[in-house]
Amino acid sequence: MLEVCTCIVEVLFKRLVHLPVTRQDIETEVAAFFMRAGFPQVVGAIDGCHVAILAPNENPEDYVNRKGFYSIILQGLVDSKYLFRDVYVGWPGKVHDSRVFKNSPLYDACCARTFLLMGLSNVITYVVVPPVILGDSVYGLTNWLKRPFTERGNLTNKEVAFNTAHSKTRVVLENAFGTLKGRFRSLGKRLDQSVENATITVTASCVLHNYCDVMKEEFDEEWLEGVQLHLDIQPYDREEKQDREAAGIRSALKSFIS
């Protein structure tokens, strides 16, 4: 089984799991995401998902997440068609999603605007808004990553509208992670493997998820019964850490959406 998973990763990963690279591909994603809830300039949505594992022999305490079980983290960037455009697997469950992200190749690609091209920016309510990805409140607000407004009981109507559109647009993540764990049931239970082997298994499963979706393989909704997604385990980052330019772009998006 492990040999098969290794071959899948080595042979098919780069073919089936890759960031949008062409202008047309990026524009297609922006248009498709906009159709969901009227949220402009979105290229993808990011989140971390926990996969339960056996207690590792080395540093097992590092793998105990906030819900109290041993896990590794699957970070996924999902597109409008529920495909994984980037995956980063294997960090201990105790680690915060934002730290995993900042240590991932995807973070470097975002900073370098490898696929979030400035040339595809649009002027929205007098502000230049570049292509962005959406993340929940565990991620810091940047020029290219938009998180929701923090709910403290005092959100304005416009902020509520922004958060609603944000949530409706990011629902692709629940669909992708749910389908992944529904189709490959062991990911929704526990992988009785070493961390290294579990990482390979999870990565191969993401590759096969994309293959099945591209080939329009049948998916039975009953497979979702009992599936635990294990999302939103980490506490939120504080709003104070955000910079003015990033906040200004989010404010422009808020005004447009509302």
C-alpha cells in the first residue's frame, strides 16, 4: 500500500496538484468564485485539516492538538471546483495553522505573487485590489489573504455582509475536505502509520481526490456519514496584527460586497 502511495505522489502529484499558472486559469477561478457570493478577486481558499494518527515514538506531545488527539496537519488550498491546488502535509497537530502556512512553499508563492498576479488587480471603490486567497481568522490579514472581521458583538451591517460572503465563498474547503475523507475513509478515522508514512498516504489521497473529481467519478453522499473534518481547531489570531494597507483592501472589498 505504501509503495503504491509513494508512486502516486512521485508520478502524479505535479500533474494533478498545482497552482493556477496561466492568466486564463486565474481569471477563470476569479469569475467562478465571484458567482458563489459576489466576492471579487478570489483565486482560492486555504485551511488546515487534522488527520488522526497513532502516537509517534519521537516527541509524541508535539502531535497532540487542542482537541486532545494525536494528529498531523493537512494544509490545503482549494479552488472553485473543490480541487486541491496546493497541499502541505505532516506538521504536528499542536502547531498553529498560521505557523504551518508561514513555513510552507505556498506562503512563499503568495509573497512572490507567483499566481496572485498584480497585473490582474482591479480598482474597487477607489482602491487597487489584487487577486487574493481567503482564510479564516487563524491567518493574518495581508494584501493577498483576506480573513473575516472578528466577531465581538459589535460588527456593522457591512462587516456582517462581508463575513457572510466570505463564508459562502470558503465553503469549497468543507466540500473538498469532506469529499477527501468520505472517499478515503481511513483519513476520517486514524492512520496507524508512522508520521512519515502517514504524510505520504495523505498526500497520495489528495492526488487521487483530484483525479476522481477531474474524471467525474461517482461520489455517494452517504460516505460523508460520520466523517469528522477536524477544522477550526486552533484559536484565532488577534486583529491587532494586521497592517493598514491590508486593512484598506479589505475595507474596499467590504464596501463593494455590501
